[in-house]
Amino acid sequence: MPCATIQVPRSVAAAAWPPSFKDRPGRSRLDLHPVTSLTSPDLPAAVLWDMDGTLVDTEPYWMAAEVELVGSFGGLWTHDDGLTLVGQGLWTSAAILQSRGVDLEPNEIVAWLTDRVQQKLDGAGVPWRPGAVELLSELRQRGIPTALVTMSVRRMAEQIVSSLPFTGFDLIVSGDEVDNPKPHPEAYLRATELLGVDPRRCIAIEDSVAGLASAVDSGATTIGVPHIIPLPETEEHTLWSTLDGRTVDDLIELATARAAAL
């Protein structure tokens, strides 16, 4: 995927936003847990995690499901086509898939793709990204609040979170619970509002261009960890090649440096 914001055709973009909350498949009330009290340090106030491609290596599952779905309607969907959807909201993706011949309603497309990915997770297990579980565990041990901010639907997010060997997140904000998908900052802003923290005092971890834009625009100190697609090098965010070997102290150093620059 190019290192630039994806340009969605106007006709597609108009239909790309998710439907009202009550019409979304798998909708449910935010299942909030008490926020772990912040003991030490003061920064970061919270760490906000993307899911697909950042916490878990599920992008190949999504891309395989897209190939199967488009193929079932007689179309061709390539690996490069799949890269254009990385980090996008599911309803944005559904509109693009409709434009490629998938004759289903957006909600049906979202449900079909999610079912396929969840079936793969059931059969093969959850493919954690290198260093992600270890860093998340240390954050919990250090008493730093965490939120999962994903464009996948809640039922899939809960499936993945339940596979952790510890309580990994204080809350989840999912793609079926926001009106504006990434790259819009709504999901990150909602997570910080629910946590009761200033987004400028938080760190967000992302792997996609759309996700980086969402996190940066929310005001959070943003780390990009490239995976399926390359990420641009800019002063707006920090790039780490991997989370493997990274510690909470690295996050504290980054957040403290950002706070001093504000």
C-alpha cells in the first residue's frame, strides 16, 4: 500500500460510512471494566492499541476472506487490492467490495467477512504479533490503563481479548460502535473520553496509514509498527520496527518527551 492516504472515489465514499448503531451486526453496549488506578508513572495516562496487524496478525485472514467473497461473485481480488483496505473501516471496505461486484448489503458483507475471520481464529488460534502480549502484560502490571481501538466489530474483538492469559484491556471501542471509521479520530477520542484521560497524554500503537492518521489527529503520541504495509516517516509519529523487546520504560520515555515538547 502506498505511503499516503487512500483516495476513495466520491461515489464509494458516500456509501462508505457505517449505518446507525442499531442497524449494525453484532452491536452491543460497551462492556466497561473499572479502570486500573494509575500508580506510577504519570505518563502515559493510557496506552491505546489497534488490533488487526498491531496486536494480532489477522490481516492475512481478512485478505483471504476478501478473495473468497469477490470470487464467489465471479470477480478477481488481488493481494494488492487487499492492501488498499488495510486499516480501513469495515463499512468503507464493504462499499469498495460492492463496487467490485459483491452483490450484498454492507451489513451482510461485514458479517460474512467477520464470520470467516472468526472461523479461522477458532481453527488456528490467535496469531499474536511479536512482543505485543509481553508489552501489554507489563502495562497491566505497572497499572497503566489500556484500551483496544479497532475497526473490527465487537464480537471479534471480544474473541481475541478473551484469548489473552490475563485481563488485557479496560475497555474496547470497536468499528460497530462509532459513526466515523479510521482515519477519522472518533474511535480514539471516544476511548480517551471513556477512560477519562487527555488524549495528548496517551500513546497509541498502530500499523496502518489510516490508523496512524486517526491516532495522530486525536492528539495522542503515536507509534507506527509496520507490518503488511510500509509506513511513512514523518515528525507526526514515531516508527518502531517491532514491539519485540520494547518495554513500558520505552513508552514512558516517549510520552515524557512529547509532553515536554507541548
